[in-house]
Amino acid sequence: MYIYIVALPEYYSGRDFIMALPNHRELSPNLLTFLDQNFTAATHHHHRRILGFPDGNPTGPTNSTTYDNRHHRGYGLSSPTSSLSSSSSSVFTLLYSTASDLELKLSGDCAELDAHLLQLYQNLSKLLISWISRSVAAKSAIHKLNKATSLTPFGIDGPVKMPEMMCEELHRLAMELKRIETIRCYVDATRQLEAMVGDLEDAASFIMKQQPGKLPGANCSNPSVSIDHVSRQEKFFQAIRCMNDIEDLFSNPVRFQPRWCRLMKSVDSRIDKILTLLRPQVLADHRALLSSLGWPPKVLTSKIESGKISVLPNPLVLMQIDKQKAYSESFLALCALQHLQTRREKRQLCFLGQKKKLNIRLWAIDELVFPIASRLEYHFSKWADQPEFAFALVYKITRDFIVGVDDVLQPLIDRANLVSFSAKEAWVSAMVQTLSAFLANGVFSILVERHKERESRIEVISSWLHLIDHMVNFDKQILSLMSSEAYLFLGDFKRLEGYSTDLSVFSLFSDRTDWLRIWEKIELKEGRRKLKAESKDEGAWLVTKQEVGSAVDRKTEQFLLNSREDHKAPFIVECALKLAWEMIERCRTLPGILTRIQFIRSTAAKVFWYLFDLLVQRYKRTEFLATDCSDESLLTLCEVINGARYCESKLHDWSDDVDLLEMRIAENAKDDATDNCFFFGEEIKSLADLEMNLLMEIIAGLLHQFEILSQDYIQTMELFEQEEDIGLFRASEGADFFVTVEFLEALDTLRSRLCFMDVCLNPKDFSDLWRSVADGLDHFIFGSILLSDYRFSDEGIKQFGADMRALFLVFQPFCARPEAFFPCIRNSLKLLEMDRVALRRLHVVSSNALDRTDWLHSCGVTHLSVDQAQHILWNRKYGIAPTDVIYGK
């Protein structure tokens, strides 16, 4: 029998649990012994801990005593009379004590839970009352809103729906909130700007009250001067910081809106007034400092005129430490002021939707150049007729000071955080602009006025071109000075779209387009004059000739055409190319790629068109008749063809130039036209057309002359029907066959003309010419003789074959297998010379057209149709009908 202790429901009390236990007298002796061994006093506390009661020794009587006392108090249990009875009573005493403790614990937990539940009921009641009150208020508000929105302006229910009204009201509410927020931001920005402008005005007022002109470098013994100068510098940089903060505020779209233009203009006007006071003061201090340093150095122009050039001393390199510190502070002040001005201009241009061009000039370096320029004006005025001295002097000053400027000023520029500014570029740019200003005001303006006078125009053209040559040489010298890391991959000013305006002396034409047009007219007029003079000289049209006899025995040559001699072109074409290329080279440093394109189109391109007109006129002077292909006429045509071919070849080579490629791309993008492959595409096409037309005219003349001379040979039927040799002439000394006399003159004339053309015409065009002539003769002879009604005897076939081999010999000097260029004649000879045994075997061929074509191809006849082959075989005097041969009958 086992005892299971299970969890009881809440309605069971401890007493019920005790009463539910069985009577110990009903237990077996074995079970009682087991309970006594497992539920002794040593394990009593352990079981209490398992049941969840607190641990500790009981303070009352023992289990047995407790059990006995409880028994005697009315549990109906008698005292045990034996050891077994004593053991069982101790067990039940333990169980009773445990149940009692469990009852107390459960009662306490239930009381706590009842209190917590009561508190939850109270909170729920409060929440329900609050929710009901709010729900009633919301329902009443919605009812009132529906009633208000469902009325029309006349007080009658209308079709307007509540969502639409709500959207309109919300939109108006959002706009009103946005307006309020904008006003708040405007007031906040105005407050900040007023504070910053006030600080700026205070700093500017302090600077202007100090005595200018006293520098610490000039009077270091007076400490008050140094203190005042330091205070002025601190206030100046404070003013710069205030203006930069204002620019930061203007550039911040969150803190400042661009549509507040009136506020911006108001602040800009106040800042402009301050800058008009600060900048002259800073420049005056900087110029006074430069004067104390001994700038500018003295220049001995007598050595320039005599050609003796010495190195000029650089005061920037020879500065003492105190003056160097003062100059550095003044330089940084100018850089900071320029940086601020650049930011303001960029912001104002962006507000107008424009872009600011990159400027490489620095105010501090311009201050170095201004005193030099003022001294150079006196010397420039004496050299108005000798501008080469001005170029030499400016280059000398630029070269002698560029190293010192780069070493001393570039670190200061880096300290000022001026990005994309270079001391070397700014120095060179300022010196070049000084020279450009002299040329514009003292040289070109005078030349332009004199150019209007017809009497002095020739002298002006000479002086203008001479001056342009000096400008080109000066730009090349300047380019050599700018060979730093930034220009290693640029190669020339042509790559510097942003820089070339200031680094090239040709920048003076950027603002004076009328002067540029005059220059274009002068270049074109001078080029035409030179070409016209050359065209009147017959020696300029001569081509390089070879011995006529040497062309017959020469081997096949490689057509590597590079020079004018290779193309056998006249000298006038070389002269035109040289003039055009010089014009292109002179305009490489013009500012702007579109300006260079316009210049080349107005000068070099028109020179080529003028050359084209000269070639056409040269051709028209010679009356080339098809019946009279004289050597003089052929020579003139060869001159024109060779000239056009050489000019076309050079223009193809020029089109690969990087500059012309960039110009072509820019021009196509500007005109939005079809992408031309070459910059001189129209010129190349015109020259190629002229060349092709003249070649076709020569080919037509040679074929027509051959046709006239071979009329007797073609119209004499007895030559092909004869049975014995008559009227024959040996083809050549080494040949084993004879040529018909009637055919001999045509062959000899053709040979002489081809040899003459080989000597006078360039190899490429001559190759096209003789191939075209061969193709024309092939079709002419095939159509005139082989497709006619002539009957060929065996002797006639032999003689016709000998005449054709003589024709092949005419083209032998120009190729190894000339018969390959006469396919129709070659295939016809194969059919005519085929023996009768081979012809009789053809009866096995079926009448299928595909089989007949395959039979012709197997015989090597690939350029004749079946009908043409049938006609040729029909005209042969066979013992068998040709139709039986071909159709297998």
C-alpha cells in the first residue's frame, strides 16, 4: 500500500486533510516499519523544507509528545502500546504539523490576492468613468462638426463632403504654420546678421582709427608701433572672420532662404562700404612694405638692347627675418581678403544663375607686378617699332624672379588655404598681361589704324605678321617656364581652357574680335599672294621623273608614300601645305577652342580651297582629247592628280592631330551636325573627287584610243577564219609567237602610254589606273570579238591566243600574272583551245543547268555564263555541233 500526497483544492482545509488520512491501525506492519525508517526525526526538517515550511528546530515538545497531547485533546487516537504503534504516531504527527503550516500560508496568500483584486476593481471603475466622459465629449464635438460642415452658405444641406473640407482646413493650417516658421527664421537670421555686421563695423572702425603706414619692419625700436600693428592685424582678421561667417549664413539653405533678397542686399551694401575702406588700407600697407623691401629692383635696359643679359637680384629672397615676418602677415591679409571677395562674387553670380570663371591671378602678386609695369612703360614707349626688345625684357624679368616667387610665396598661399592657386602661374599671368596691355595699347591699336589706309597696308601686313611671330616665340618660352607637375600631361596651352586666357599673350584678341578678323584677313591675303606667285612659275608644277625604260624591267615596288617625292607631287602643293600648317601653329595659343576653329576655317581651310581652284584651273588650261592623248596633256593631268593625292594624304595625317580632333568634336557639338570623321572633311572629299574624275578621264581616253587603233583588227573576219599564217609580226625578241600586224599599233601605243603614266603618276593612282584599263580592255575585246559572229578556225584560235598573250605582255611590268586581270579573255581561250577528245567526253553531262555550271567551273571557266560559253563553242569550227557537246546530245 502506498500513500500519495497530492495538491488539494482551495476549499480543503488543513483539518480536512488530517481527517482524510487513514487510521494507523488499518496499516500493515510492513508499511509501518517502512514509514518509521523513512520518516524519523533526522528527516523531519528535510521534508519540511520540501513542503515549503521554514527550517529550524521545534521549540515545543517532541513529535510523540505533541502527537499524544493532540490525541488526548480529542482526535480520537489512543496512545500506542508498542514500538510499531509509536512509529506510526510520529509519522502522523509530522503530517499534521505540515498541513497546519500549509493552511496558514495559503490563507495569507488568499488574503493578499483578495486585496489586490479589490484594488483592480476600483481602478477599472475610475478608467471606465473617464473613458465614458471623453467618449461623450468627442461624440458631441463630432456631431457639432458634422452639423456645421453639412450646411451650404444659404443654410441648406449641400453636397460638400467632410473630407474635402478637412483637407482644405488642414492645408490652410499647414500654410499658416509654415508662414509663422518662416517669420521666426527670418527674425532669427536678421538678429544674427545684425550682430555679425555690428561686430564687423566695430572692427573696421578700430582699424581705420589706427595710424596707417607705420610698419614694425621699418621701425622695430618703437614698441608702441609693434603693439598697434599687432592690434590692427588682429582686428583685420576678426573682420575677415565676421564676413566669412556672414557668407556661411548666406550659403546655408536651412538658416537663410535665397528669396530673402532684400535682406541680403542690405547686408551686402553694408559690407561693400566696409570693404571699400579696408581694401585700400590693406593695399597701402602692403605697398609701403614692398617699398621698404626695395621692390621693384632696378633693370638695366641697355644690356637688353646690347644683348648682354644678366640675372636680376630678387629682394624677396634677400629679406631679413623681421621684414619677412611682416611681409608674410601682409601677404596673408591680402590672400584672406581676396578669398572673401571670391566667395562673395561666386555667391552673387550663383544667385543670378551664372558661373564664375576660374581666376589664377592673386592680388598680392599683382602688387609685385604693378610697380614693375609702371617702370616698363617708359621703355616700352621707346620700343614701339622694335617690339622684340619688349618681349626679351618681359621674359627676362619673368624668368629671373619665377623661382624666388615660387619658393617664397607658394608656402604662404598654402597657409592661406587658397585652393587651385599657384604662385608661379599667378606671377607668369601678371607679367604676360602686362605685355599684352602694352601690345594692345601701343602696337596693335596703331597698326589697326594704319591698316585702314590703303597706302600703308603692305607695310602694316609685314609688321603685323612679324609681331605675330614674336608672340608665338614668346608663348613657347613661357610654356617652357611652366613645365611643372601640373603641366606634364598638358603639352601646350591648348589644353588649358581656363588658364590660356591669362598665360598666353594672344589673350588680347579675346576682347577684340575685330582685331582677330583683321588678322585672319591678313593671313589669308598673304597666303594667297604667295601661292599665286608660285603658280605662275612652271617649275613649281614639275614632278619628279624617272627613266621611261627603267619602269619596264623593274620589280614590284612597295607603295610607302610619305614625302612629296614619293607622291610625285608638284612643289606648289608643298608650299600650300606649309602655309596652312604655319597658320594652324600660330593660332594654337588663341583663347577658346571655338576661336581657334573660326580662325582655321577663315585662313588655312580657305588656303586649301584656293589650292583646289589652282589645280582645277591648271587642268582646264589643257584640252585633253580622247582621240589625242598627248604626253603634254597626260603630264598635266598627272601633275594635278599627284597634287590632289598628296594634299589629301597630308590632310588625313593632320586629322589625327589631337588639337584637330578636339576641334572636330567641339565643332560637331556646336553645329549639332553629323559627326565628320575629319576636321578637313569637305576639303578631302573635294580633292578625292577631283582625283577620281581625272583618273576616269585618262582611263576613258586610253580605252578610246585603243578602240580606234584596233578597229581594223576587230573588223577583219579573215584573221580568225584563216587556215594559214598571214600578216604576222614577232611580239618580242624572246617570244615564241607572232602578233597580227593590225593589232600591233594598238598594243604599242598602249604600252608607251602606260609606261609614261608609270613615270609621271604616283604609284597608288597608277595602280588603280592600269587595273581599270585592263578591266576595260577585257570587256571590250570579249564583247567585240568573242561574243560576235566570227568563226574561229584552229589557226585563227592560235593567232588570237598569240595576240592576247601579247596584250598580257603590255601589263607584265606592273604585275607577275597579268592574265589574272583579263578573266573573260582567259576563260574564252580555255574554251577555244580545248581539244576535241575532251569535248566529246562532255556528252555524259546532263542537260541540268546546275550540272553545266559545275562542268564549266571544273574546266576553270568561272567568269562566263553557260550561254556565253555555248556561244563561244558554237563559233568554233568543230566537226561536231557545239550544242551536242554542251547539252550531251
